[in-house]
Amino acid sequence: MVDKLTIRRILGLYGIAAKMDLFWLLRDTKYALAAIIADLIANLATVSSVFLISVRFGGIGGMSPDEVLFMMAYSTMITGIFILFGAANNFHISRIIGRGQLEHLFIQPIPLKAQLATMGFAPFTGAINFVVGIALLVVAAIRLRIRVTPLWTILLVAFLLATMVTIIARAYLVSTLAFYAPVAAEEISTKAIEGTWLLSTFPLSGMPAFVQIPLLTILPEGLMAWFPALCLLGRPPLGLGSCYPMLYAIILAVFAAAIFRKGMKYYVTRGSNRYLPYGFRR
Amino acid sequence: MYKYYVTARMSAQEQTNGGILYSLPTVILKICTLIPLLFLWKTIMNAGAKVEMSLPQMMTYTFLSSILSDMLVVKTPATGWLSEGVLLRLYGRPFSVLGQLVAQTAGGWVPMLLMYSVPVLFLAPLLGVRLIPASPAFFLSLPLCVSLGFAVDFLFACLSIRIRNFSWLIDRVRGAIVVILSGTIIPIRFLPFGIATVMKYQPFAALGGSPLSIFVGAGDVREILILQIAWNLVLWPAALFAFHKSQERMVSYGG
């Protein structure tokens, strides 16, 4: 019998995930803190390298160092939200599929969607990048004298949401391969997410159109920070308009959902057998 | 040596067991990162900022960094050897564990060299990249960089044993350190606020950034080689000692 999904139930599931995260922090404080610091170092090293270059060269492609800082703050917030809600491989879904762990979710009396949406919530150990991202955004906004109005804040939230949908939809789209080739494609979501991480921090301003356009369409790394940051600064690039990232996210999500469902149908008829009797993966 | 050669060959074949199709995402990603990175440098350097490297030097630096990426910052399977069951496989064979790791890692470079590095070489003239080293010392610096890379990797592996198998945590920190401290993506000499002066003496600077700088003729060859040799002399004994001490701490039950 599957539980009825209500807002209250969903919030309850987030609460359970948060409680488990807090228990990990309290039970294994030393390692939980090490994980928090590692997440912070990993992100700051990536974004600071681009920022340091912009400082050294007095800007990149018409973007001032402060504008690059704003873009890096946006990127840090995205990384923060990703870790905050994706701490249980629920965004790296090819790992769950490839390791044969989807069955673990099937036996729970809660719809799969609800489990995947809530299981990775880690507000105690996963929030550090999000907090640092907000702090960097505030610093950049002050230096750039941005007028923060309620409308601007709503736009910021909408862009963050669109970027997250794009990241997750793409991860689920490529992860569909893991239904068919669980061993070979187990880490394909890592390629789609972490493999493109550095690329998503590149300011594309000043680059030729034949580099910019593919990075806003085929491989949407320009939508991860550069495009939204310029929209929030009031300069949507390439005349595409501020609603382009939202539109892209919706189309990609619909397409990814259809393909993923097809993969699921294949999986439930074939299953996965990744584990050897003594514990190692095949 | 034959057993090491066979280990390396097995490792190379292992990468393509599922068919080369599954390596394509990595190849595509590498190309999709390389081209924007080259244009990023073009955009930055054409803006007229005065730096110690010319645009052609920077293009070559970035290009070479991409095609030799596995060698410039070595990563063995050792960091994940407890969670992935690598440990069981290595200790079950009658030859040196570290030797196997070196052979396995070097063998693992071959498919990507053949599928990515060699084909991309043909793009070099189109991208304005000159693939002739400015100094023959590059051919000494590269092995020193690889050797130091193994020592650094073994130290990280010992750290992963020490902190109870948090291999992903080690991976993240190492990845972050490499981005900024090794100079493979951004030359250390480009860092602002005088950071570059201090950073060039730390051990990670003797990794990828060193042979790349020698190749494009943007560094003091003598100083770079001395630092690389010095760090090899310091870190190899440290890695061997740490590994010897760590063996008794290993606990593994697969992944």
C-alpha cells in the first residue's frame, strides 16, 4: 500500500532526511565536519581560480572582476543547493540504478518520485556552500550597487530553480543508459555533473558565437551561471531574453522524463544483478 | 618486468571491455572543455593585459595540459582501494602492490591517449598550437612530474586509509588542490596578489605546471628541475614510509 502524497507528508519526509543528517553530524562529528570542509574547499577552489584570473587580467570578455564574482557567487549557490538536496545520490541517479539499488526504493511504501525528491536533503552537513554562496552574492551585489527589489529576488529564485532543473534533468536523461548498461554507465551522471563543473564556471562573454551557442543549447554549461548572472545584471546575452533558461529547463525536463520512463520500463522487466554473494560489485 | 607489462595491458583492456562507445562521453567532455578554455584564454589575453606569457604560449600550455592530463596529475585506483575491492585484488597477486598500482595506472592511460590525445593532435595547427618543446628538458621534467604524481597519490591513498575510507572526500579535496595548486589549468605565474611567488615552491607546483612551463619556454628550466628533483627526494620516502605504516590499518569489505 503506497502512502497518499500530501504536502504534509512531503515535509515529513524532508524532516526525516534532515533528522538523519543531524544524527550523522552528532554521531560522527569529526568526519561530518571533514566532509563539510571538503565540499567547501572543492567549490571555492574552482570558483576562486576563475575569479583570481579575472582580478589578474582586470576582467574577462567585458565582464568586470565584480561581475565575475557575482557569477561565481551564483555558481556557488547552485553547488550549495545541489549538495543540500542531493546528498543521497538522488541526483547521481545512475549510481542508484547501476548499483541495483533502485529495488531498495521500490520496497518502500512511498512513491519513487517522493523518495528521490526528499532522500538527499542534508541541511546540517550540506548547507555550507549555499550559505557561502549567499554571502558572496551579497558582497558582489553591494560592490556592483545592484538594487535588490522583490522582483529581482523572485527572478533570482526562478533562475536558481531553472538551473537546478536543467542539471537534474540532464543527469536523469544520461542516467537512463544505466538501465541498459548498469556497469558501464554507473558513473555517467558523474560525467554529466562533475565532468562539466569547471566548464560551467567559464564566463563566455567575449567568446565567438560558435562557442557560445553550443554551450547554451547542446551542452548547456552557459546556463549554469554565466547566462543567469548576466540576466540578473540586466544584460541578457545574445538577445535570447531572460526567460530562455526557464524555457530550456522545461523542455529538457519533459524530454528527460519521457526517456527515463522508457528506461524504467525496461528495468522493471529485466532488473539488475550487480552484487556477488560475498559483497563486491561485478 | 613482463608481469607489470601484462598488468598494464589488462588495465588498458579493462577500460574498453564494455566497448569504446562508453568512453565517448569522456572524450566529448574533454573536447568540449578544451575548446572553450582555449577561447577563454584568447579572450582574456587579447584584451591587452601584460603577462609573462604570449598567447601562442598559453594556447600550447592549455592544449598540452588537456592531452597529457592523466600524466600531469596522476591518479591511481588506490584512493578507492578499500571501497572498490581493489585491495583484495592487489594483495592476491605475488608481486609488489605499489608496482601493480603503477602498472595498472599507466595501462589505464592508453585508451584515452589513443581515443582523445592522438586524434586531437591533428587539431593543433588549426588552433594555432605549436607542438615543439622550447627545451629538451621537457623530456626529463615529464617523467619527474609523473614520478612525483605517484608519490603524491600514494600519500593521499594513505590518508584515505587513515580517515576510514572516505575516498570521495579525499577525491574532492585532491581535485580542488589540483585545480589551483598544480598549475595545469591556470599557470601559477598568473595568480595575483603575489601568490605566485610563494606557490611555485609548494610540491603541487612540481606536478603538471612544471613540464608545461618548460615546454612552452615560460620558466627557469634549472629552477623547475631542481624543485622537481627535490620534491621527489622528499615525497617518495615519505610515501613509502606512510604506506608501510598504513598497511596494518586497511579494512575492506568491497563496495
